[in-house]
Amino acid sequence: MTVAIIILMLLAYLLIASEHFTHINKATTAMFAGVVGWILYIIYVGPNKAYIAEHVFMQHSAYICSIVLYLLSTMAIVNVLSDNGCFDFISEFLRTRSMPRFLWGTVLVTFLLSANLDNLTTVVLMLIIVRRLLSNRRQRLYVGAAIVIAACCGGTFTVIGDVTTLMIWTRGAVTPTNFAASMILPAFVATVVPTILISYDLPETFDIQRRHIVYRGDDAAMPLWQRIVMLFFGIGGLWFVPTFHRITLLPPFLGSLCVLGVIWVLNEVFNRHAILTEQPTMPSGSNRRLQYEVLQVIMFFIGVTLSVSVLIEIGAMQSVGHWLNTYVHDVYVISVFLGVLSAVLDNVCLVMSAISIYDVLPAETAHTAYQQLFTQDGQYWHLMALSAGIGGCLLPIGCTAGYALLRSEDTSIWWYFRHISGKVLLGWIAALVTYFGVDYFLR
């Protein structure tokens, strides 16, 4: 039965990696593999069924639900902010005919937004804005690739910026302040280097599309100060989530739900006139695509987590960890291999698998230099997040943000490989050099 489960998971990982060719949704594959894997495991344990179902499975389910609730609450926060025009300032900020200013402005905004929001949400928002302003498809491809890189790199330097870093943090492997201090410069370098190289493929000026008037249900848009207040509580509230977790020791999703409650109260207060007069408070043609994309990511995450959890229970992950300790015994090689593998296999799968191979060691029990790499805030966790985040940009199939670009512009993996992958690789090398420099300085 153990062999059957492992074969099932390997086939599922193969289908996930080849989604762009098979057109089988990776969320469907992950969910099927996770559910069937647990069914096979329950059948295998026999008399211990009740204990496994009531205690072991429920423990894994609680972890999955905590992450899912966090993702759902942040998605709801973004939807409320977007529906009230709180991100309209981005279009105005980027409205220019200078391509260098447009490119760097887009990359900077994406990098900062992705530190607070998950990278898929950020990429979908930014691609929509770029499509409104930039008519030339070739130029949109290059700018879109820069957006994907900036979103993935920006998401790696905070514990709330990406599903992968969120998993590492909730596992207790890193602390928010130390993680951000160690990762912000490498992540920024990994963004800047490819962007500089992409800028050489773009012209100095471009023709901006005509301004589109956004209709929001009545003739009066929400005043600027109200949008600023909502944006402050939305983004600022998400920044407070790690502090909330440290003070209360409650799961991060409770903090994000608290922020969502505040945002909804502000939405009710600021739109009370429209609500009382029964005018629509949601803009015409509201972006349902963002909700659909994020919900797919959530279903994919549930499936991957179920799959990895059953591999943990059958002892497969412990066997992989033992093999790596015996034959590799080098976290730097492991992290580079993880990054390369992230180019073809979704980085959420890899990070979920990687954090299940090793335990977070208490500092007092780490007597050797190698063991110290696996303590809280150890280099293994940093390198894993950095390599998976940047490595996932080597090809667009390595991360959900890349898939969003493929679907948005209907481009090919081959185009991305020829024009973008080499630039990302140079950025990754520069980021690793920067990381070790920062780590040497901090330690």
C-alpha cells in the first residue's frame, strides 16, 4: 500500500508539472491525489482507523483550515479594497509615456504589494492595470514577466507575502522580523537585476491607451480620503498580523479576519448612502477572474497539503530526509536543486515537501554547525524560501503568478524561456551572493 501511495503522488506531481501541456487543472490533480492517498492509508491501517480519522487526520485538517481561512480573508480584503477604488491610484501613478518610468514604477508597486498580498492576487491586479494602459502585446509580455518576477521575489521577504513563506512561518521555522531582515535585500536584488535586463528589450517611449472612466454604481466616486483610510487599515492591518500572532499566540487567520471585519465596517459606513438608497456598491463588471484564480490556488493548496501529509504519515518524508543527510549533507546543494526543480514543478508543492523532510530543531540541541542550519531562523529555511520563490520564476509553470501571465497574454513557455529565464537566473545568482553577504553581516 505504501508503494501504491508513493506511485500515486509521483504521478500527481508529474501531471501538476505538465498542466500546460495536458490541460488538466493542477488543483483537480492535487485534490484527487490527496483524497485518494488518505483513503488508501485508512484502508492500510485497518484496526487503527478510528484513531487515525479522529486524531491524526484532524490534526492535519486543522493546519490546512488555518491557512485556507487566512487566504480567504486576504482575498476578501483585496476584493473590498478593489471594489471601492482603493487601487485606482496605481493607474494614475503609472500613467506616463516613458517606458523606463512605467516599467520601474510597475515593478516597484508590484514588489511592495506582494509583500502584503499573495503574489497571485498582486499579479492579476497588476496585469489588469497594465492591459488598460499598454496596447502593444510584445511590450506587455516583457512588462508582465517583470511583474511576475517582482511579485514572486516581493512575496519571499515577508512571512505573509506568499503561501510558501506563510507555511514556513506557521511551522515555527522563522520569526517575521529576522526573516524580513535577512531576505529583503536578496529579494530586491533578484528583482532589480532581471528588470534592468528586461529594460534593454523595451523602447524609451510608448503610446498610452486612452483613459477609461470607472463607473461605481452612482455618479460620485468614493472620496480620496476614504479610500486612503480603507487602504491604510487593509494593508497596514495585514502588516500587523505577525505582531498579533506573537502577542496572542492565536493563529494568523484570526488576525486577518479581524482586519477584514474592520474593512467591512468601513465599507458599510462609507457606502451607507448607496446602501440606504439601494444603489449598487459593487462596480459594474467587477473582477470575478481574481476570485476564480485565488479559489483555484486555495483548492490546489488543500490538495497538495493532503498529499504531503499522507506521505508524512507513511514515513516517506522521513526516508527522504535520512537519504539527504547520508548522501548529500549540504543544504546549499539542496536549496539550489529545489530552486531548479521549482521551475518545472509548482513551488508550493516543493516547499510543502521540503518543510516536511526536516524538523525545526531547538537551539539548545543543535550542537553541530550542520544542525544549526535547521534551528529557528536557520539558513535552510531562508534558502528554501529564496530558492523556491526565485526558482519558480525560471519558467512560468513554476508558480501560480507565471500561470496567470500565460493565461492573460496567451504566450508560450518557449518564449518565456528564450527571453526571460536567463535574466531570472542571473538575478537568482546575485540574490544568493547578497544573501550570504547579509547573513555574514547579521551574524
